[in-house]
Amino acid sequence: MYLSHFKAAGFRNLAPLELDFDPKVNLFLGENAQGKTNLLEAIYFLALTRSHRTSNDKELIGFGADFASLEGHVHKSQVELDLRLVISKKGKLAWVNRIEQGRLSKYVGHLNAILFSPEDLDLVKGAPGIRRRFMDLEFGQVSPEYLYYAGKYRQVLQQRNNYLKQLAKGGAKDQVLLDVLSDQLAQAASEVIARRYKYLADLSRYAAKAYQAISLGREDLRVIYRPSVKEISEADAPRQIQEKISQRLAQVRADELRRATTQLGPHRDDIEFQLGGKNAHLYASQGQQRTIALSLKLAEISLIKQLTNESPILLLDDVMSELDHLRQGALLTFIQGQTQTFITTTDLAGISREIADQPKIYYIQSGQ
Ligand code: ATP
Ligand code: MG
């Protein structure tokens, strides 16, 4: 798929703009603080209704504007689509082909986008929450069911935590409702975890391939799911996962009542990356960690292609300044012809040379 036409207004520092994109490679060129990342973020937001930089949508509305609007025309192998999003201080509204979508989950998935930015290093280096957010975002794109169960899980988790707090304060006495919420939690959790195992296994395979390509065959990468309920294994069906979670919840009940919060489940799970069998979080070099993060993003392209028969668009923010020349070249060769790509850069050296299909270049200054 590719994005042929794009319109934005009221988004961050971007002046109202209307652009025709190249189906292959688009370069956003400009000095620091001109709006290159904002433009990528706007495209990403049109696809996912979420930003990679903030969970507070209000920050996206331009200073002095009341709302931001984004529009895009998407070409897929069989159809063309018009997407539209409005972000106001009260929330977001979404349209597909001029029909308003009651739920954002019905909108997401029409345009698939994968974004790599310098912050993605945190995927390997950072806290587990970042890796969970990665799974929720990326798997939610390919599976409306994942999106549904992850949302359901979040909702039950919040209810359960609230009830645990009430119990702790003595505001509620009986634990019958807690039992009900625990069952609901274990059920939603099992659906989330089973899908995480499934998609992560595919992702691991593709990421290993991308890693090999970018590192020119030097190391071998594995991606492993680490559930907080250690008894759970990859071979378990959702039913078994649910039982194991219920059992553990019963065991930690006293502890949960004391701490007034849910101690285990998908919101406490993690991913482990291994290079040559060693935990990359602990042992990998800066450049290796960077290459892992990038490989994961490239793996997502293959995963989405596998599941939807469409190739998502690829957004690369400042990726070139982070890689040595060999890896830059290997990366550009690897993505060539696979997918529509948007690359930000502060200078052209090293980029156009590697790309056989001459890129379309946009010069960005002061949001214009
Ligand atoms: P760099 O090369 O340093 O990464 P960039 O071109 O990617 O620069 P952006 O991150 O796109 O820069 O930011 C451009 C400007 O947008 C920043 O100076 C920032 O202050 C401004 N900005 C951020 N949010 C808003 C907003 N809500 N309204 C108006 N301007 C904003
Ligand atoms: Mg930037």
C-alpha cells in the first residue's frame, strides 16, 4: 500500500499543507527543529491515531489552533481509500471514505505504518513498559482482535485495581466482586498472551532475517516472550493460560490486598532479545542494540505483509545519523522496492547514492 496524497492543518508547527507523495522513496530534508519529525508523526498518526512521542494528543495541536486535521489518500492492491482524522481538545474523530467510524478500532488498520525513530533504542535498553507498548501498538495494527482484547484487558485491570483500592481502604467488604473481576481478567489476559506468543514468534523469525542483512551476517538475533506468570508456556492454549493465571491470582491474593494493585498479567510481561544466546539488554553494544530495534521494525513490515497481503509504509526518523556506512547501505538495500518509505535527514550525503529509485525530496523550513 502507499499514501499518495496527504493534507494536514493545525498539527504541531506544520503550516497547512497538501502534498503528493512518491510511491517509493520520499526524503524530508531540513535543518533541526523545522518540522521533519512532526511531518512523520502526522503521517503515523493518520495511520494509527496514536503518536510515537506522546500519549497526550493535546500536545499535537498547533500552538494557537483549536484542533488538528489530517487527511490521506491510500492506495491498496484492490482498493483506494480516503482517511480523515480530527484531533480536538475533547478527543478524536475518524472517517473512512467520508463515513464516520463509531470506534477508533474500526478505523485503525486501513493504513499500516511502521516508524523507526531514535527513541526506539529504548525498546532494547529501556524498561519493560516500552516493550509492552510496542506489542500493543504493533500487534493492534495487524489484528483487530488483539486490539479488542488488549483494550478489554486494560479496562478490567483498571476496574480490578480500583476495587482492590476500595477493599484496602475498607470502603468495600466482600471479595465476591473481586472473584468475578479476577475471572474476567484471567480470560482477557489469556487472549492477549496467546496472541502475543503467536505474533512474536513470527516477528522473531523476520527480525532475525533483517538483523542478518543489516549486520552483514555477523550475529544471530532471537526474540522471546517472558510472561510474568512463569508457569505459562508457548504451547499453552488460551484455556490453559487462563487457568494458570487464575491459580497464580489465588496464590497472590493476600499480597494484592495489601498492595492494592494487580501483581501479574500481560501488564507485567516482557520480551527478551538475545544475540548469540546472550541477553542483549545486558550485553549488547550500542550499535547492536540500535540494529536490534531497527530489525524489529523491519520485521513488522514482513509480519503485516504476511497477515494482510499489503506492505505497510515505512517511516524512518534520523535513522542514517545513527548507523555506520556499511549498515546504512545494507539497510537501504534491504528495504529497496519493499515498501513506500519516508526518510528524514539533515543532509543528503550518503543517502541518494544508495537508492537506485531516485527519491522525491521535500525541503522543510519553519513548518513549510
Ligand atoms: P531535528 O532535526 O532536530 O529532529 P525536526 O525538523 O525533526 O528537527 P520537529 O521535531 O519536527 O523538528 O519540531 C519542529 C518544531 O515544532 C520544534 O521547534 C517544536 O518546538 C515545534 N512544536 C512542537 N510541538 C508543537 C505544537 N504543538 N505547536 C507548535 N509547534 C510545536
Ligand atoms: Mg526530528
